[in-house]
Amino acid sequence: MAVCARLCGVGQSRRCRRRQRQNQQDQGSDSDMDEEEEEQIVGQLQGDVGGGGGGPDSGGATAGPSVACEHGSCHVNRGGSLDRTSTGPPHPQSLAELPPELLVEIFSLLPGTALPNVALVGKKFRQILNTETIWRRRCMEEFGMKDDLRKLEVGGVSSRDLYVKRVNPRVKSGRFMKLLPDYEHMDYRDVYARLLHPYRHILGLWQPDIGPYGGLLNVVVDGLFIIGWMYLPPHDPRVEDPMRRRPLFRIHMWESQKATVECMYGHKGPHKGDIQTGKKDEFSTKCNQTDHHRMPGGRQEEFRTWLEEEWGRTLEEIFHEHMQELILMKFIYTSQYDNCLTYRRIYLPPVMPSDLLHPGLFKGTYGSHGLEIVMLSFHGTSARATKLTGDPNVPAGQLTLDVDLSRPVVLPDLEHQRNIEELSRLVLGVHAEVQREEQQQAKDTPATVRGAAEGACGDAGAAEEVEEEEEERVTCSDSCRSGPSSSSSTGPPEAQPFVLPLGVMARNEVYPRTCRKCFYGTGLIAGHGFTSPERTPGLFVLFDEDRFGFIWLELKSFSLYSRLTDHLAHAHAPNMERFEAMLCNMQSWTS
């Protein structure tokens, strides 16, 4: 160890030649350092002592100040010998000096969009970024991908869709031809870069632009696919049944490493389609093979098939003539959109601690129009239900229910509840009071302020301003949230008996027989084509966390609403302001 002797200024030191490694401690034997360790020590010490330090002939054997290694592995003591004080490896001076397995862990925590810039640092980083672990974690954490690329039974696709039997006329026996690519030759990096990231903007909830009917589309990562599921309400009047789903399109990768869009509409299986993104929070789908939507029996067979899927019955089983007209009208109207559809983004409402119940999506009964989907949200002391699916009378996007949570209604005993006149007297009394207060407020409000409030969408902020000015009303609202029949402000309200008044029609006779709270509210009714829209008084009845109802006094009918319990990813609004703006846009789409 001549080099070490020259640096230390003394002869060979036994400590300088010894490397106390962890795996040699039990043996108690000395081992010479390898050349790499020598060079590290040499380089470090040369920097500390100015590149010299004296050789054996320079008289450097005299005692001097100690020189410590930055790596914590040795120091020069006053006796002039090199002393090892730590057995750990040298501390890395840069990110590139970290072990590869540690770099993989670090890169796995970065967003996938930042990793291409990391690859520009150098060859080592580019090589590490080829590790499947990094991209698999990005696919799972950013897009919720759960299935393995090597798994054949991918989500959202049945085994019948994976293979198709093609008969060769020259061979008597048929053979199976694969419809989907061999994912064993793909990696997570390609799936992220060519499938998930380019189509990330279409994930979430959307409302199709189908005139007054609207709809609900949920675009999700399902296995190795991005699938657009159209959510359909259960068949009328089974409002508490789960939602039905129908795939409209899917996106996946072929061996060419390109994402392919396929239309799933019709009865002949997947076929060529296209997706176009235009404005922000909007996209369109296009089918390039509409002949796959046609059926051999023509329009009559298509109508019968659609009727069974949409209503769960045949036309002969629907005896009401007006309902038959509505059904036929919907089929004719919606069948025009089998080639191209435009979708606009919608959000689930934010959850606030003061909400009467958890906001979200509900299925509701709407008489001869069947079941429709509404979105329940809370705005101060107001609960609002907005239509996601609609009908020719009240189209999708309109505010179907507006409930004033500051005006509770205490139900009478069961005998008086059965009397429609008694219930009407209670609700209409509150309605008259509301109208008087609105008229008085209109007189007291300056014209400029009133014009600004009317210019805002659906007076979303006007209610909050009125409540702030009327301190007495807010106090009432706070007490109402504990329930009109509860004796204390803490704990859940006690259930009270509930029965529909005689003469009130209900599409579903199986409704809860107890309720928690009741509030005054208004429901939107209109003529065909959304003519002469009018808000009429009614009674909002909260049954439990997942069910509520509304009695339409003027129509003498009852609607029961049941929560949609499906898990909806990428659907929650980032904040209340974005949600309010979305509601304004929904109303403008169908106005």
C-alpha cells in the first residue's frame, strides 16, 4: 500500500489495509481493500490535503491536525496513521449515485407525465425508466388499473368477445381466430403512453346530447380497456333494482402499439369507431360502420328489441295509449343518434358536513315517462334535484325538485295523512307564505341588484344572500335539520309513520311506511315540448339515507327516488364553484 503510505506520511498501516465488512465480521480476518475503494479514499484525501500530503521522504511523519474523510470511513489522527471509524458505504454525492432499486422506487412516485423529462438526464435514468414496476404503479395509481397485462380474462369483455369462430370453406372443421391482441408482448409503458394518457380527458361522467332525453355515460378503465358504459335505469316501476349498463364504445391496443376505438352499439359485435375531442369538457363519438346497427328484420325488429331492453316488455303489454305514443316517439328520436353523439362532462356534487343526506345520483319514478335519473345536491338551506335523463315535457338538465330545508312540515296522525285535503292545507299554507315573502323581497330589493341576481344561473347565490340577511330564518333551518319530530338536537331523528293520501297515484306501491323528515318544496311541470313550465308546490319526504319521495299535489301523484350505488371514479367535482357552473351549463343545454 505505497499510495496510502505516501498520503499518511508513515509506513504501511494495518488499519489502512483493513476493510471491516459486515459479512466478514464473524471470521475476524483482515482483508485488503479493492482498487475501487482505494481510489475513493485516495481521491477524497487528495482533495482534503491539496493533492500531496508528503511521501515517506518528505518528513511527513510528524504529528499534525487530523484529516477526516467525508464518507465517514477514515480520518488521519495526530499520530499520522489512517484510522477507520465507520464500516458503512460512501454517501452518494448525487441522485445518479443511488442504487438502481432505490431509483426505481423514487421514479415510481413521480407522475407519469414527468418521467419523460427524467429520461433526458442521462443513459442510466433512461435504462431505469424501462422498468415495468414504475409504469405498472403509474397505471394503477393514476388510472385505477387493477388487472395484470398477462391476464387473458380482461375486465368488461366476455370470453365470447375474445374469440370468434371463422369457418374455412376448404376445411370441414372450424377454427377460432383471436379478436384481441396478445398482451404478453406489451408492457405497461406502452399502455400508459399510448392508451391511458392520451384518453385521460374522457374518463368520468358525461351527459349525451340526445335532445330532451339526455342520459348518463361513465367512461372508466376496465381491465386493459377504456370503456364507455351507458347507464340505464331499471325497468319501471322497480326503482330499487340496480342500474343496467350497456357498452357504447371501447378503446384498447393492438399489436401495432396503437390505440383502437371500437363502437359497441348494435347486435353484431365491435366494429370501427372514432373519438374526437373538441371543446374543453366535451367529446364526440362516431361510428364508421353503421350497418352493424341494423337488424335483418328491419325497423320493426329493431323497435321490438329496443323496447324489450328499454322497458322490459312488449308493446302489446303496454295498454296505455299515451304511454305507447311516448315510447314510439323516444325510439324514433334516439335512433337518429346511432352514428354520432356528443357528450358534455358532469360532476357529482361535493359533500358538505351540513348536508341533510349524502348527495349523489338517484333513480325516480315519473309516471308514464318511466324511471329517470336525477342528481341531488345541497345549496345552503336548499336541496335540488336536477334531471340527468328527461322526457319531452321536462327535458334533461332542468331542475325537477327544489326543496326549502328551512320550512319543515310536521305530518299529522295517520288518519289525517290519508286525507288529501288536510295535506294540501298544510303545504299550500307554507306555499302562500313563501309567495308573500318573495313579493315583499322584490319590493325591497333595488332594481339593479335584482337584475344581477336574475342574470345569475337559477338564482344559485340568491338564496344564500337572503338567508344571511334573515338571521331568524337561519336559526329555524338549524333546528329543522334535527328533524321535525325529534325531541333533541343530537342523534338521528326518530322515524314517524307515513302513508300516502287517498287519491295520490304511485307508480310503485311498495314504498317505506315511515319517514324521518318532511319539507316544503316545488316540482317542475310543463306541457309537451317544455311549454308553459311551472313550479307547483309539493311535499319532500325523507325516508332514509338512500330513499326519498315527493308528493306532487297538483298532479296528485307520488315519485319515489332510490340511490344509485354504483362506484363512479373520476366523477367528483373539484370544488363547489365548478359544480355550480356545471349546473348552469346543463340548464342552458336544454333551454
